[in-house]
Amino acid sequence: MIPPHGGIKNFSPFDGRIQVGCNVVWSGFFYLILKMLNKLFENASLRKKIHTDVDGKYCFDREVLDIFLNSPYDIAPGFIGPPGSKLRGGRGKDHPRYGRFIYAFGKHYKPQQIVEVGTFAGGTAVCWAEAIKDDPGSQLICIDNDTYSKGTYPEITSRNIDNTGLSRVRYALMNGDSKEMLPNFAKRLENMVDIYLVDGDHTYEGAKADINNGFPMLRSGGFMLVHDLDRDRVMDEATEDHPFPVYEAFMELINEHRFDYCILKYIRKHLGIIKIEL
Ligand SMILES: C[S@@+](CC[C@H](N)C(=O)[O-])C[C@H]1O[C@@H](n2cnc3c(N)ncnc32)[C@H](O)[C@@H]1O
């Protein structure tokens, strides 16, 4: 077709299609710049916060923080959320920083056995998977009762973990109530687990059960990680008797056994870490 205004010579550089093309290129360019700046500011602010925003004394190796600061901003860029979940691709606001820390912890300690309670679509599980995938002896067990993911656990979680390349024989996604499942796991895996992450039921009773029922699985020298300890937030699960339900359950274990611990306040909603010394 002959272009209007008499052919190619008279084509305006501001022709609509060229303009749209330019806009797409500029948008892509600005997107990349924004991503780079985000990563730069993320690291600059974290380098300060790792010294200031901590309760207790660091109870894990410094190398974890080095890996944390030097890891890719997003450990799982292709993450798929359950249908309809839009917030940050279905991972919610806690990620990607929370997941990046999980990755660094797993990468440094090279755990042979990890157990996680509260997996949802796999925001933390994919980061454990990325960390351990090259070590053929290591395994990941996840427990969730599908309350948040509404019929999509374990399928979506499995897709996300498969995308990391971790072979299916190296991970298990258990569907059920942790209060019922953990006592059996604790018998089977007594003193065998290197890392246990608690991020499931956030009521006082639920968190207390997960912490106490899972504790016997941990070997001496292992770690329990507990998410959602932030006392500046009012949790939906807070009650008059237990205004800070997960924090209270976390501190009770520490006070009972005098374990070393720290709370990382630079991880959104705060992540507590307990070093188990038996
Ligand atoms: C905060 S989400 C976990 C987030 C996940 N760790 C991540 O980083 O994406 C809490 C999860 O715990 C699960 N959950 C809650 N109560 C549970 C219970 N009693 N047993 C097993 N899972 C439970 C919910 O279904 C939900 O998926």
C-alpha cells in the first residue's frame, strides 16, 4: 500500500508506529535503570541495617551476610503465584529480601535436611531449593495445610520448586495440619534436621505447637528460624492474652533452654534465628 504523503521519503520520524516503538524501548530502558537503582539502594541500606537493626547477638556465621549482600536481588524471578494473587507475583511484600536471606543461609550452611512449616506457593522453599540443588545429599520437606493457597498447594509450589532444577526425589510437599504431622516427623527425624523454618500458623497456640513439636528434630548445632516476630505490628492473630503471639512462643523456647538467638529486623516482619546447642 502507498503510504500517505507520497511514499517513504516523506515519512515523518514521529510516525505513530515509530513513536510506539521508541516508547517501548525507552520504557524498557527506564525499567532496567530502575531495577539497577533498586538493587543498589537495597544493598546500600542493608549494609547499614545489618549492624543496626538486630536484636540479640548474631548467632550464625558472618559469611551468611556476605552471601546475602552479594546474591542476585531476586533468587526466583520466574516465581508463579496462585491464580488471582497479584501482590509481587503472588509472593507478597516479604520477598524478595526474605527469600534472599533464606538462600544465603542455605548456601553457607549446606544443610542435608531442611524442614519448613508454612510454605504457601514456595516463596521461601524455592530459595532453599536454589541453595541446596547442587548438593545431591540434601533434602527439603515442606508442610502446609493449603489454607492460604486455597486448593493450589502443592501444585503451584511444586512448579516453582521444579523451576529451580531441584530433582523431585529431593523434596517433599506434605499437605496437612502441622499440629498433627509434626509429632510423627519429630519421631522419624529426631536429631537429624539441620534447619527448621517456622512460618505457618501465627496464633500463639499454633506457633508454640510448631516450635515445640519441631524442636526434637533439630540436631545440636542446627538452627530454628521463625518468621513474624515484629512487635510493632498488630497481627490478625493477636489476642488480649497474647498480643505478640509468634514472638512470645519464640522467646519461651529461648528462655527455657538459654539458647543463643538473634532477631533480624531488616527482614520484613522480622526473622528470628535460634542456634540449637544441646
Ligand atoms: C505466611 S504463609 C507462608 C509463607 C511462605 N513461607 C513464603 O515465604 O512464601 C503461612 C502458611 O502457613 C500455612 N498454615 C497455616 N496454618 C497451618 C497449619 N496449622 N498447618 C500447616 N500449614 C499451615 C498457610 O496455609 C500458609 O500457606
